[in-house]
Amino acid sequence: MKKFKVKFYPDNKICEVEQGTTILASAISCGVYINSSCGGEGVCGRCKVILLKGNVISQPSGRITLEERAKNYYLACQTTVQSDLEVQIPPESRIDLEKLSKEELDLRLKGLYTKSEELSFSPSAKREKLFQHSPLATKIYLELPPPTLEDKISDLERLYRAIRKIQSVQIMQTGLANIRRLGGLLRSSEWKVTVTLGKRGGTTEIVLIEPGDTSQYNFGLAFDIGTTTISGQLINLRTKEILGTKIEHNMQAAFGPDVITRIIYAQEPDGLEKLHHAVIDVMNEIIQDLTQENGIDLNNVTCVLCAGNTTMIHLLLRVDPTYIRRQPYVPTANFVPTIRAAEAGIKINPRGLLSCVPGVSSYLGGDLTAGVLSCGIDAEKELCLLIDIGTNGEIVLGNKDFLIGCAASAGPAFEGSGVAYGMRAAKGAIQKVNIEPDDYTVKFSTILDARPRGICGSGYIDLIAEMLDKKIIDKSGKIQETKNKRLRKGEFGWEFVVAFKEETDIDRDIVITEIDIDNLKRAKAAIYAGASILVEHMNFNFWDIKKIFIAGGFGNYLDIDNAIKIGLLPDIERRKITFVGNSSLAGARSILLSYEAMEKAEEIARKITYFELSVDNKYMDEYMAALFFPHTDLNRFPSMKR
Amino acid sequence: MKKFKVKFYPDNKICEVEQGTTILASAISCGVYINSSCGGEGVCGRCKVILLKGNVISQPSGRITLEERAKNYYLACQTTVQSDLEVQIPPESRIDLEKLSKEELDLRLKGLYTKSEELSFSPSAKREKLFQHSPLATKIYLELPPPTLEDKISDLERLYRAIRKIQSVQIMQTGLANIRRLGGLLRSSEWKVTVTLGKRGGTTEIVLIEPGDTSQYNFGLAFDIGTTTISGQLINLRTKEILGTKIEHNMQAAFGPDVITRIIYAQEPDGLEKLHHAVIDVMNEIIQDLTQENGIDLNNVTCVLCAGNTTMIHLLLRVDPTYIRRQPYVPTANFVPTIRAAEAGIKINPRGLLSCVPGVSSYLGGDLTAGVLSCGIDAEKELCLLIDIGTNGEIVLGNKDFLIGCAASAGPAFEGSGVAYGMRAAKGAIQKVNIEPDDYTVKFSTILDARPRGICGSGYIDLIAEMLDKKIIDKSGKIQETKNKRLRKGEFGWEFVVAFKEETDIDRDIVITEIDIDNLKRAKAAIYAGASILVEHMNFNFWDIKKIFIAGGFGNYLDIDNAIKIGLLPDIERRKITFVGNSSLAGARSILLSYEAMEKAEEIARKITYFELSVDNKYMDEYMAALFFPHTDLNRFPSMKR
């Protein structure tokens, strides 16, 4: 088989591949990440590249416009290498895997409670304080009495006895590696050692034994493994202090934008391996960065606690996720045992532990369990609703007496996928929009005030609300044809220009198309209908709810009024609605710091009844009724009616 | 550094070593095993070799006679390589590491209860029956209900639920490797699987998951890791059937004959590693042989249970034994956690378990715990005594109310070390002796009726009893000078010829010297005094004892009368004394087959009070008084008085 070189711009990366390899696969092989929403099926049209040089064979695709074809655009997944190539990746097809800048980071961290003072006001902080401080891994300094002829129990029993004087430990475990070092270590340290005790499913393990008093050097990380972004927080396990937080893109995005496409990709040769490494690499990078910034030795990082959806946790542990998407949608495990982090490839102390927040089902993961814990819903007397708008929409209704949850396949539109100019809440994303009523002039603000590159979730919410308000679209989302220069018929039907080419950073107009509006409408309808079905199923209505928590990666901005206006959120008193940011990460942190919180999380995961929307007869009706802005039944949105 | 080749005869093995390496080290490096009792200190004089060719530098040694010097004898440990060499290892210096023949094996197995019928009469068999059948690893066949939309708990929880329907399991553990395979395995096997459940310190681990019903293929091995010999027994864990037994030399003997010399050797560079591999290699060979003979796949061997003295268990696990021989004689662990056998290098199913019988102290190991369990002493109403005569003399006195034990440093004389022509109970060993009263003609029988190569423990006991009886030696062991041709003065003082050169297989007379008699006297005195002190300490005397169990590797023959005659055993009714053979192996088997027995063993190990003879004032007096045949105080031996 002939081999050819493919060079990618602007990355300047070169790979060598066999003739017939797709450009998408070539790019992945040398670490160039191209957007791809359909797992290489040629359907989503997001992996457009520009061929600068060389010969290819390409399947025809309706996703490439005539204009684009003239400019040598191709779909990377439908185009195979037939000679040495040079390929340009246009900005809209790039997955921006560059590190977030300091400013972006600060921006994103709002709602993540970086400082202790801020912490004390959040719902998660209130909850966290209720749990006993007993981290996943604890360091205890011990001064053992040396053996004498009268007291000559073995070294290991001596250690156990000393630990049990301080803590009540039922079942104690120690690995051979620690036993092998024990005799010499105890004596060379003059019987003064620090043991790290880890919780492992009902037992206590001596994870580490170190000479001298190292009890003040004990650090751990809480992670939220999102489909789109991975957030990690470094914690001083002794003082509970948050030492830093990082957010990075989940590099798995290169293999598919959502869990379904990734599960499909996992079945490719080495697919599971690649997905596993993609998430682990990001986690290791976050760990590296945070520990270096804080001058912490990796050996003093003794544990990692992860919350993530069920597929993410499977991929993290390199467990085949295939059966998650096959009827009847059963994961391999919802409760994963605590393992050594090194077994999953995570680089902390080689004997350090990795634990995952238990999930409920294939589509209600540990991230939601952590969210419920963090918002304290399981302890509330009043009726609460948690809506986590991520790549999926996960919803839990309940209080201390019951918990019921569902997953609405909303799709990633609010995260910027599946919409023409969608992007994540990163630099250059249009996040806030106003439209002048007279000439439809668009006033927008972008993240970090950069030249616009696309539109993020909160931008789309504002945009639709404004377009509705200004009657640019009707209640069904159809664009009202007028002579305004911003309204025009494009290749995919009617579109509205949000920013003209001259204003943007991407050398083209940023528009919202009728197709985009339709996608967003379906996403919001799925979420609203899911919440509605849950509420109805339990014989309540939205006005019975006392607290709604909105979680998700909207950055620092979400206009709740607009979210209600488009019918994403139910029309209840605004003061009852709280935007809680990344509740999964907050919950993971609580669990990292308290085994009591882990037990509570297990209780929550067992308690949540999973409600399968796809087999509910009423869901489709409810969803169809929600396919209007805000809703077919305006009685549900009294404040809109006025 | 120059390198030279050393060739060893009769092995015909060649090694290349650096100039200045000792011949002993050279031999070990190419797998030639030479006797060595002092760990290479030049003291024991047992590593004599004959230099055939080449130059050496040798330290002068009183251990080489003038005659030997003329024949080019050297101490291998005191002689360094200075050119290419050819070296002959004389029979008396060889450690016979050849495999035991079938006949030898059959011989040795008497007392090991190979057949079920024989089993039912032994004390260990009676005990074994009392324990619930619950092996260290159990296989359970499960037919799981496939998941449906109504019953969609995860695969792992489904498995747990099915197991818990059959067994009550508090804490269940599963490793990542099994979780990774689980989803595919359950489906490809159509939800019919066999799980292997292992006991791991208070928790239950899913060790294996196999497709289909493999519950009838579950095997384990019980091992007695002796300082001198290693015995292994292959057991069908489901039927309890003993499928075979093997006894092999502990190859560690090449590094020293007893635990002390091996502990010293462990401090050499790579010493611990070599000792570890020596024991593991023998165990793996036994496992290989037994499984092959029975046509059993190694993957169906799921667990191994070992009893051994504390040093042997440390070396087995590659745990530094240094502190066992340093005051106050504390081991790293008496209770070792169950580990994966592969962690110690034992080749069974890669996920199979290795468990060790808990020990009491540095010098009272798990072999004694197993012995007490097997003899059922801990359940007896009546006062019992267990004397295990191995390389050390280990003694336990007690019943269901109390247990007290001690270790008498008897030395390995009864195992054939430290005596001029001593050997283990193997082919050609003089095991039974009669001396004619008139001309001192020696009638002896050897193991397998081969030409004699040396004298084993039971032979020495008979020999001394007969020499006493025929007044060849007096009560202090001094040879009575007469003109008989068998009595003569040799290089090391007076000696008695047991077999003349012409009768033997080793081209020299086999003699017993006054030094040998002294060594044997000190060994028997140590054991008797130990037992005596224990009995006295508890305010009993020997006549209060209702059962004495004698354990040890005496083969199939031990003349109890003669053992009393020389003062090794107390003078009580003969019917109260039972020779139980390898009680350590029998106990290990019980524990392998029953977790209840393991819990009992843990109870026994905790219950036995260790009595330190070396710090007891009376012990030295008692020992001195026992340095006569049978004893200074003949009132203690009334049947001898008559």
C-alpha cells in the first residue's frame, strides 16, 4: 500500500498515511482536531477543509455549497488521500484545543467558586459544610512505640494498632508493595511515619507509608468529565482549600460531539483506546498544570474523584460503552469500585486512588448525582428541580422524600454544536444579543470582547428571544421575510445575519439559519418537555416547585428571562430560579473531601428513579407541543401572554 | 575485570564469572547447588569441592584435613577463581536437587494421607470434617435474567444481585480488568457465566468471570513451605479430593541450611531476590507437575494456600526478613493479606489468589498454626502437646482454654545438617539401625534399600539409642574406648564406623563422631527442654498430658521408643504419642477448603502465647540437665531406670 504525506495548516503538522485514508483520520493521527458531529458519516457537514495541493477522491456531499466547492472545500470524512496533500483547516472546522487564556479561565470560573469567601454563599457550599471532613485519602502522622521483648507484635500489626487507636477501622487492607517496604521504612524513620488511608468500597487501605511527618502534604483533585469540557480542581485535602481550577476541552470531541457518536467510534479498531487516552491526556495535563502552579509534588497527590456521565466514566476507565446505546440501554457499571488511579493511566502518586461518583443509569450519570448532592435537593423539604443543560439535558425532580430523573436528548445545540455558527463559551463567542426594533441592527457582546467567531448557548437564547420580540421570527421559528439586508435566502433557506464578514474574525458572515432555529427549538423543547413530563408524572405542576437549579457550562451569563421567553425554562417566579454553574464539579469536590458525602451520593444514585422518556407515550405529545416559542399552550407561559 | 570460565562436574555446567568470585558463588550462578551451612563464612566446612584444573586463591581452613588437602579439596566459599577452572563436587557436598523418584515419593507420602480412605482415620481428617466447605476460591454458576426495559440495572449490579441471591456477601469487590470484560462476556455467553469468588480479608472479590458453566473446574494447592523441603498438594476444591502430592527440596538450601543463614544471605546484593526465586521456582514446578499429571489447565487453578515458618513466608513474598533475627525479633507481618498469586510470581490463573496461614511470631510460624489446627488441639478438652521437629523445634502446649508455644533452636541435626554424614530422609539414607551387642556389627536398613550415602534423622535416633544400649557411648555421649575395629580416633576425635567404605555409595566410611553425637544431644536437649519449660511454666508435668503429636519430616519411620530412650521425647505412655507426619500441610489443606478453618487459624495464631525461651532463666538449667542420654534426672525417665 502506498503511503503519502499530508500537511495540515495552520497547525503545520504532517502525518504519513496509507493511500485511501480519509483526511479526517489523517488529521486525528497527527493530533489535528477537526470538528465532526456525525462520527464520519458525511451527514453533519462540520469537517470542511480546504485542499491546497494534491489529489483526493471525494464522495459528493450536499453539505458543500457551490461557492465552497469553487474554493476547494471538501468534507474531511468523505475525502480520501491519493497523493501527498496540503490541507487548510478553516476556523469554523477547527476544534480549538489551545489552552484557554488566563482571562477566559477567570471568566469561566465564575460560578465555580474559586475563593472560600465566595464559596460560603453558594448552595453547594452550604451543603458541603454539613459533611464530616473525611477525604477519600487521609494522611495520619504516627509515632509508633518501637518493639521491645515485651511488645513484639509484627510491624504491620503495630501499624494497624496505632491507626486503630486514632480511627475505628473495620477492615484494613495493605498491598504487598507497602509490606515489602515496611520493615526498613519503620526503622530508618525511627518509627515515625505518615500513613495515607484510602477508602475502598467499605474497607480502608493503607495507600502509602512515608517516613516522618508529611501529613500536611496531601492533595487531591475533583473532576467533572463533561462530554465537551473537562474541569479539574486541585484541593488541599487537609485544609479543604481550593488551590486552583482548570477547564480544558475534552479532546474526545475530535471523534464525535456527543456520547452517541463516541460510543459508535469506540467500536472502531483502537477506537476505545483513543477515546480513553483523549480524556486521560487532558486530565493529566490539568493535574500537571495545577500541581506545577502550586509547587506541589505529584507524589503528594493521593486521590482523584471524578463525576461524569455514564459514557464518560466508561471511556475514562476504558470500559466498552457499546451496550449503553443498545436496547435496553444498560451500562456495564453505575457504581464503579475505587481503583488505583494508575490503572486508568492517571498520573498522580503511583499508588493513589481514583473514585467515581455513582451514576443512576446509562443516561443519568454521576455528574447528575453530584449535582443533586451539591444543590442539596435530597435534603430539601420543598419540591426542587435541577436542569443540567450540557450536551444532553438531564433533569431531576424531587426532595428528601423522592427523586426522579430523566435525560432529554436535547443535543448539543446549546453547547454550540449542530448549529451553523455555534461554538462553546470561549473567546470570540457572541454571548449576549440585542436587536434594534426598527432596522434590526444587532448589538452583541462577545466573550473577552474579541472579534466574533461564532455564537454560544447564551447568545442563541438571547438571539431567539430578541428575534421573537422583534417579530423577525414567528412562534414556530419561521423567519418573516422582509426587505431588511440582514434577512436573506442562503443555501440552506432563510437566514439572519448576526455579524457581517467585516466585523468577524472568520472572513465570513455569522448567521443564524432557519435550520439552526429549528435545532435550537428542538433542543429547548426536549428539555422543557422532559421537565414537564417529570412534574406531571408526579402529579405536580411547575408552580408547585420552590427551587429550580440551572446547571451547565453557560459561562458567566445566562439571561433567565430570555430562557423563559423562548420556552426553555418554565414560566415561574424568577427568584426561584438559581444558576448554579458546574454543580457536578462542586459535588465531586464535596465527595472528595468527605466519605460521608460519597455515601450520600450512593444513596442518591440508588434513590433516583430513572424515568425513560423514550417509552413514555405522553412525552412525544409534550415535545411536539413545546416546538413553539415559548409553547403551543400559552396558558403555561402567563408572563408571555401579557 | 577479567572473566573466567568454571566448569562443574558431575553437572557438566559451565559459568563465566569475574576474577575473584568465590567458587560457591560461581556454582550458584549456573544452578549448581553446593551444601553450605554457614552462609559462606568458612565455618561449617560443608562446601568442599575438588579442584581438577586451574588456579585459585584460597583462605586456609581447619575444615580441610591434610588428607583432603592432598586430594585438592577446597572450601568453595573460601576459594576464589583466578583462571579457567574445572571443579568436581563430591557427593557429600552436593545438594541433591534431582527430582525424587516415584518410589521415594510414595515412601515420603506415608503420613501425608494421599487417599480419602486413609484420611478418615487421621486426627487432621477428623478436624477437617468439622469445617464448613467454603474454599478460599469458590466457583458459582449463574444464569442471569437478561436486562429489559423494566429491569435495567447495570451489568455489574446484575451480577452482584445474582450472587447475593445465593450467598450473603457484605463487601463485594471487583477489579477493573473484570469490569472491562464484563459487558461483552455477559452477552456473548447469553448471560450464563461462572464467577469465582475469593475471600480477601473480610471482603469477597470477584476473581474471575468465565462464560458458561465451569464450576466443576476449580482447583487449588495447599503448600507447606519448609526450610528444607517444600510439599504441595493439588486439591479439587469442589469435591475436596486430593489429586496428588509432591515433595521437593527447598532450593534455598544452596544459600544456607537454616533460616538464620538465609536471613543473612538475604542481605547480600540480590540475595533476597535469589531466595525468593528459589522457593517460587520449586512451587511453580510442583504446580506444573501436579496439574500436568492430572490434565488440569493452570487457568483452572484459582488459589494457593501456604503454611510456612515466618522467614519462609517473608521470602516467599520477597519481604525483607532482616528484622526477624535482630533483637527484639520482630517480623514485618504475621498476618499477611491475601494477594494475587502472580504478585509473588506464582503461576496459576493470573488473577488467582495466594493466602498464607497466619503466624504467631518470628519463630513460631503459620506452619505451627496449621499444625495446631490440624491436630485439633485448640478444640481439645484434654492437655495436648505438639512437637514439630523440623529445622527448628517448634512446640505448642494447650487445649481449648489456652495455647502456649515456643521455638527451640535445635538446629537441623535431625534433618541431617551439622552432622558429618547426615542427610535428609532420601534414597540411600540409613534410617533404621541395630547394633549387635558382642562385636558391634551394625545392621541397618536404608531408604529404598540403596547403598548407604548417609544417615537421616530416624537413623541417628536409632543409632544413639543402640550405642547407649550397647554401652558404646555413656550417658554423656562420650565414646567408650575399646579395641573394636569400628571404634577409632579420626581427625575430629573418636568416631564409630556405621558402614565401611566397601558397603557405601560414597567411597568412604560412614561414621558418627563424638562431635556429631554432641550436636544431636544438643538438638534433642533443646527440644526436650523447650517442652519441659512450657509444661512447667503452666504448672503441669508431662504425665498430665493426654496426647502428644509428633510432626516432622521423618519419612515413614520414627521409633518412638528410641526417641524416648535418647531423651528426645518425654517418657510417657507410648499410646499417647502419635506421629502425625506433615501436620502443617494437612492444616493448610483444611484452610484452603474452608474459610471457617482460616478464621479458626487466625484465632489460634492470636491465641498462642509465644514463650521466649532465650530470656527464660530456667531454660538454660533445663537444657543443661537434658544434655545427657536420656537426662541427668533419671526420675523423669522411669522406664529407662528399670
